[in-house]
Amino acid sequence: MAMVTTKVLVGQKPTKKQLAEVELASSFPIVYNEDSPKSSETAITEFTELAKKKRNVKTTVTLPVSTEMLS
């Protein structure tokens, strides 16, 4: 099976064809090897915690902009 890359926009719904491709892909077994070993429960937990922290980090920036600049 070839790798397929698709850009998805926020709020975009998958097409029927994309859903069918995901269904087909989910029927294949997961194959682990030395390049992609199975992750331990500890590694998965650590990754999950880091992903949550990264997702919640937001920076607010305020800049004064003149009316002329906006137009």
C-alpha cells in the first residue's frame, strides 16, 4: 500500500473516498520492526502528556497598528 498525503483544513469533512481508504487501511495488521518498534506503555504515557502540554501553550501578542497601515 502506498503512502497517501492529504491536506485537511479546519472544519473540513473527509470525503467518502477518504473514509473508505481509512477503513481499508485499518484492516491491515500493524507490523513492528527495528525501525518502528512497539512503544511501551510508559513511552505512550509520556508522549501523551507532552502532546497535551504542547497543545495548550498559546501566546498572545498585541501590536499597535495605525489606521493607515490597516487600509
